[in-house]
Amino acid sequence: MFQAAYIDLLHDGRLAARVEAAWRRLEDCDLCARYCHVNRLQTLKGVVCRTGERAVVHSFGAHQGEEDPLRGRNGSGTIFFSWCNLRCVFCQNWEISHKGVGRETEPEEIADMMLSLQAQGCHNINFVSPSHVVAQIIKAVYLAAQRGLHLPLVYNTGGYDSPEALTLLDGIVDIYMPDMKYGDATIARQYSKVREYVAANRAAVKEMHRQVGDLVIDANGVAQRGLLVRHLVLPNGLAGTEAVLEFLAREISSNTYLNLMDQYHPCYRADEYESLDRPLTRDEYGEALAVARRCGLRRLDQHQNRAPM
């Protein structure tokens, strides 16, 4: 019978210790790959994520738009955090990620959200854009687990995560769902305003896979544990799809569950960049699928993808 990873940590006292360790790191923050080293308990000055001691939550609810193994019949229990540690110029949720629409929320309230989603019958708790609120999430999980939370946890991230944060999450997260946005660090710098994205992203994905392995799906088709990777194909080859997929096949696993997404369309500030100012074409997406097959990646999720002509 499946048991969420954090239950053992709760019972032997390690989850409480993780809360304390994570909270201390907010005083000299290294909980994402930007390494701002700001005391987030005292100031927001110099903090790219614009988030201090309290997480900002935009919304929560049963979400039917996630990958099939996450949504199942009853939906994935998503909690959308506002702000982000990336600055993607084509962000489709820019009101949340760039403008911070939402409200500051105590960990106790986030715990209430998780228990509400569990009561609604959701298959998991899905933290969306969690990289900058790792400490707050760990504390909320601890509080909710004490009150009976038992669902698997999904860490739904842009993929710019620090090893320090992932060490704290080891044994807490059941399902890692990182983006692998780029195969070239220069392109990442131009369009997502981050340094060394590729190196940080690949190191993070390796550690995530080390912790949870390939995605395990139960007899009902619902994910229980493992790695699920998302890669959004961009126009004009900007995502470096071949480099990303070759890395997954060679250095992670040919059995990696991959959502190769084609729903790119110009959003936010994409119209300021000629190379991004058009939708993806069917031919571009077809080539990405062909690359995945050449690399030997055999677990492709395409349920969300509707390639334009």
C-alpha cells in the first residue's frame, strides 16, 4: 500500500527538524539557484522572488488540466504560489508570476488548503511555482501531516532549484515535476533572465531522479512517486529541444515520463522579441516528437498538446 514519503519523517521527528533547518536558511537565502543570500525574514530588498517570510498564494483547487497521471478522475490538488524565481518574457501566467497577484498566507492556512483538497478527493497536492517558498511549504506539510494529510506531494517547478533546497525536500516530495526549459544557457539568460540555467537545471533534475526514480503509476493510472519532466517546445528552436532530450535519455533515463508540450503562443512581453512573436508550427512540433523517438524516450504524454497549423 502506498504511503507518502513524508509520513516516516513525521513519525521519527525528522520532518520537524527540516522545518527548523529550512527556516534558518531564509536568513541567508540559498533556497533557489539564484543564491540571493538575502535575509528574507527582514527585507525584500534584493530578493528576485519578492517573497519574504510569508508565501503569497494566488489560488488553490482541484485541477483537471494536468497530466493524466496527476489529474486522474478527481483532479490534482493544486496550490498556485505567486511570484517566481524566473523572469520568462513569454510567461503565460505573468499576472501571477510577475505581478504577484495573490495574498500573503501563513503556513497554517496552506496546511488548511492541503487538507481541504484531500477532503475533496484530489489524488495529490501539487505545489505550483514552489522554488522560492520551499521553507514555507515544508512547514505547512509538517502542520498538515500532523492533522492527517497523507496524499503524495508534487513539486511543480520551473527547474531552477538549488541543491540546498532539494536536500531539504529529500524524503518529503513524492513526485518531482520540473520544467526543462532550455538546452542553451545564453538563450535562457536572454528569455528567462537567469544565469547558468542549463547547469543548474540539469543538476537539479539529476538529484530529483536520484531521490524518487522513474515515475510509478498505480493500477488506476494515478502517479504515486517519481520524476515527470515538462519541456515546452519554442519556435525557431529556441528551447534547444534536441539537447534537452538527449540529456534526459542519456543521463537520466530512457524511461523518463516526458510531457513534450506544444501549446506555446506569444504572451506577456513575447511581442518584443521577433523570434518568439508567433505560435509554434505543426512541423516544429513534429520534429520535436521525432527527436524524442530518436533519443529512445518512450513515455511521452501529449494529452495537452494542440499544435497550431
